[in-house]
Amino acid sequence: MHIYISLFLLTALTVTNARAQQRDTLKKDSASRQLKEVVITGTRTLKSLQQVPIPITRITSEEIKKRGLVRLNEVLSEQTGMTILDDPHGQGIQIQGFDPAYTLILIDGLPLIGRSTGILELSRITTNNIDRIEIVKGPTSSLYGSEAMAGVVNIITNEPVKGFTGGLAGRYGTNKTADLSVNSAYKTDKFYISGFVNRYSSGGYTLQPSSGVPTVSPFEGYTFNGKTAYKFDDNTSLRLSVRYYTNNQDSRFLVDDNRYAAGKGTEKDFNIAPVLTHRFSKKDVSVLQLYRSTYKTNSDIRYEDNGSVYDQTYFNQTFNRGEIQNDYALTGNLKLTAGAGGQYETVEATRYTKQQSFTSGYGYFQADWLPVKKLDIIAGGRYDAHSVYKSQFSPKLAASYALSSKLTILGSAGKGYKAPDFRQLYLNFTNAEVGYSVFGYEEAAAGIQRLQQEGQIETVLIDPSTLKRLNAESSTSFNFGYRYKPTDKLYWTTNVFRNNIDNLIETAAIAIKTNGQSVFSYFNLNKVFTQGIETDLSYQLFKPLQVAAGFQYLEAYDQDVLDQIKAGEVFTKDPETNLTKVIKRSDYGGLLGRSKYTWNVRVNYLDEKTGINVSVRAIYRGRYGYKDSDGNGIVNRDDEYTKGYVLVNASLSKMFMKDAIRVQLTAQNLLNYKDSLVILNLPGRLIYAGLAYNFSK
């Protein structure tokens, strides 16, 4: 830690003579970019936030810094209508009632891979090198294809300004958690190069100290980002971005009452993307992009008493894509966007019999039309052809209308889809401890045949040869709302949504083994729907003080269960009288992990004269179902819910040297709320101290 502090102080002393005028210019350039309030994720083209006709949220780097947040999960957990979910494989985000597997995570428009179980660990992404985060809610498969059924989170990294710039940032606190970053960039009229390094580590924590086993094990991770670009002339430029992430974690498990297993796990993620942009005319621009991403994990866990193997696993995934997009302004009020591409993906893992691969091609089209100044209509669609599942067409229609310069209404309808993943198609896994087996759709027939030959099958419930081809899950979604900005002080947004999901992929037993355990496979079974309303309001009470609040009401139900309840076919036992009774619609709590009510309140005080900023946020998550106590397959009893809870986060910071240095104290979960049995991502109260320095020459 001392070497980082020394490096920080040395760099600060060597650059404090940078001219104040240049710092002011940099601040003005940044402020100018903020005032434009443009977004790109919802339409793949730059567009005014107030005008874009779909639900979208824009979070600037300055907002994030004021709150003292440095990891993506910390930022998203404070957004209206977004809930962090966790499982043993990481923390994901829930949007409009969809599980994390249905939200696409992008960095500079490029997808992150590594969803070995559907969850993409958000805490592995730092926010110290970003310009903004854009969140699109609702299906965006018409532009991005699979995994964008619930929405898209796009992390847009910083673009350097002219000259030499750089900075250092550090945060240290509870659980020996350290987050350290270094960045620098150099830019001329034709060329720039930038680099960023982040180290993120923790001593881990345990929610049950008596067990002697950590809830989260100690880890140490590094992120390296590099970007460079060259402008050949006024019309042609080439950009290259590289990102590398590695993480090492020490794990320890209690296998039985007196026996422990321990070992190391590694995680590596590498991405590279060259992009060529050419402007044929002021109206016609093409972008050619190549992208390769690799994700690897490896774990070696052994018994502590004799060193024998307890568990050895690996997971290797690759993603390759080539894409070309063309934007053409047909007239002053009609802009056309079209693109086409191809993808090749592979996965090789312990639980797969061999390396598996997907090949797919796609094309998309979008028309952005302003028939009159106040009306913006966007229509488009995307066609995906895949080597394994049926081809998909995802259309979308959206419109916004400015009733006045202060009020814009917007509505959209579209289809989204999520392709079956490698796990659902090719998994071949038997739990050695418990004895159950799980086969993907493509492995089910061969897996059952093998177990029969080994004498392990007692009863076949479903003949694997009769299984229907696994199809992509799909949704039809509707969003309607408004953006209201009567003055610079007040901004109010509301969105009403409804998502109808078909072909939901679920697991079900297809055979019973001689040991009494089941053999599972995957099916397109249920129909579910989510619906609700979310609203967010911010108001500048007076110059230093801003207050804001957000609220979401959510319903998420399985339509098949509702039909069974209506027919009087679902029962429960009263835990006190042990009498059986019929379930009523009002008893049904909906899908697991969904809170009906969530809200947040935010207060920010900024004294520009002294450079002091105070930020306080309260986030409420209502109770949600997490288990089935009475064995009827649904949530319907009070003991099947968690309690609702409030998290209070706060930060206090002060700027020095004309905003070049920020000193900050940050607190998360000030009320020290814990639920050691269910909510594993809340270790209690977290206190951090941070220091950041930025310079320009």
C-alpha cells in the first residue's frame, strides 16, 4: 500500500505546475459534453436524450464520482427500477422483473461474455475510466439480438481530450478492500493513445463467523484498458481498443462436519476490437468493426487433510464477431441505419463432453423519421439465423411526441428474444455428492442411454427421442411514458411497461435413477409476464441542493400457475393447523426474487465555493419470495419471503487545487442491515476513504 501512496504523491508534486487555464478549458469541455445530453445505445446513433422514444437512463461519470462509487454493481443498485440479484456465481441486474441473464452488458458497445450460469459478475467492472453509463429498458433485440430481452447496459469509457492528461485514484476500507487506478492519455489532432490500470482486492468476509468459512473469499483482480486511434484524413479513422481482466481468488469450503476443502480459482477475460470508420459524404458514414473476446476460469479445490482432489473445473469461452454498419441521411428528417454481421462462439468446459460451437449471421435495419419537428418515429427490425435454434425476427416500433418544449410523451412496442445458451443445449453433469444428473437438450438422449447401460435408470418419465427442439425464449413488450422538464431545476420521467414472455426455458425431470435422484433436462414450458410502472423525479431546490426520488411497482407472474389457481388446482397446508386449503389469486406471490415495491431517495449538496459535496441515498427493496416451504411450487406463505429492507449510502467529498484533487469518505449500508441466510451480497456496513488526482498539460 505504501508504494501506491508514494507514487500518488510523487505524481501529484510533479504536475501541480500545470497551467490553471488549461484545467479550466478541460472543465468547460467536459461541461459542454454534459449539457448536450446525447445517448447512443438506444438507436446506435447519437440522439438527444429528451427526444429518443424509448426508456433510457444516462448516468454521468461526475454523478458516480460524487457518490463515491467505483464498481458497476454499486452504481446500478442505486438506479430506479433496477435490483441487484446475487447467487454463488456473482451479482447481476434485474430490469422490469427479468432475471440478469436477459440483460446485455456492453463496454463501448461490445458485449461481455462469461455467463457460465447466466449471471455476469458486475463487480468485475470498474467505473473509474468511464464517461457515462447508458441503460435502455425494454427489449432491444431489434438492434442487439439475444440477451437484450430485458434491456441493455452500455458502459462508455472516456475519450481523451487534446494534450497530455492523466490521473490517479484510490479507495480503501472495510474488509481490507482496496481499489486503485492509474490512467494517462495523449492526444493530437490526428492521433491519440490512452491507458488505464485498475487493481481491485479484498480480504473477503463471512456472514456466519462460527462456521469458519468465508461467504466471499479473498481475491485480487486487475483490469488493463488501452485505446488508440489515428485519423488518416477528415473522412477516415482507425481505432483499436484492448481490455484484459484477471482475478485470483482463494476459496475454502466446509465439506462435512469436520472436513474442509480449499484451493485457488482464476478468472481471465480478454477483448480486442479494431474499428474502421469512413465518411463517404456528410450524409453517408460506414463503420467496420471486428471483435474477439475470450473468457476462462479454472478452479482446483483439494481436501485440506490429505491434499486429494475435491473439485477441479474449467470453463473456456470464445466470441468472434465481424460487423458493418452504415448510416445514411436520406433527407434532412429521415435517417437510415443498416448493418450485418456474423458470429462464431465456442465453449469448452468440465461439464461438457467436447468443445461446442455456435455459428450465426444477422442483419438489422432502422429508420429514424421526423415527419414533423415534434414527432420522432423509429421503426426497425433484426433477423438472426443460427446454427442450432430457429431463426428469429425481432421488430420494433417507437415514437415520441413533444407536446411542448417541456413535455415529451413516448411509446414503444417490440419483440425480444434470448437464445438457448451452451449450458441448456450441451450440459452433461452428474453431481457426485448428491447423485442427480442434468443434461442439455442435445445431450439428453445419449445421456439417458449411457445411464441405462450402466444400470442407473429405474424409470424413464419422458422418452428423450420425443423431446421437442429447444427454441429461443421470446417476449412481446410495450412501454409508454413521458419526460417532463418544465425548468432546468425539475426533471420527471415515468414509464409503464408490460412484457409477455413465451417459451421460457425451464428444467424438468425426464427420468428417475436407481438411487432415487432425478435426471433433468431443459424444455420450453412456461408463459410468464411482468408489468408495472416506474417513475423518477429530480428537483434543484436551490443552487447547492438537489433532491430526487424514484419508485417502481412490479408484478411478475407465471401464467400457467394463474390458470391452475383459477381452476382450483393449487393447494397449501396451513403451518399451524396442518389443514389443506385451496390457494387464492391473492395468495400467489409471483416469481421468485421479485419485489413488488422498490423506491429510492437521493439528496445531494454541492457548495461550489468550498468544493464540498455531500450525497445521501436511501434505497428500499420490498419483501420478495425466495423459497417454497410447502412443496406446491410457488410462493404463497409469509415464511417464504424475505423481509423488506432499507440501505442508506452516503459520501462526503472536498475538491482542492481548482478541482484537480478530490478527497472523499464513503459509506454503504450505514444501517448495517444483514440477512446471512438469504442475501449474501450485503456484508454489513462498509466504510471507505478515497483520494483522486487528475491533471492536464
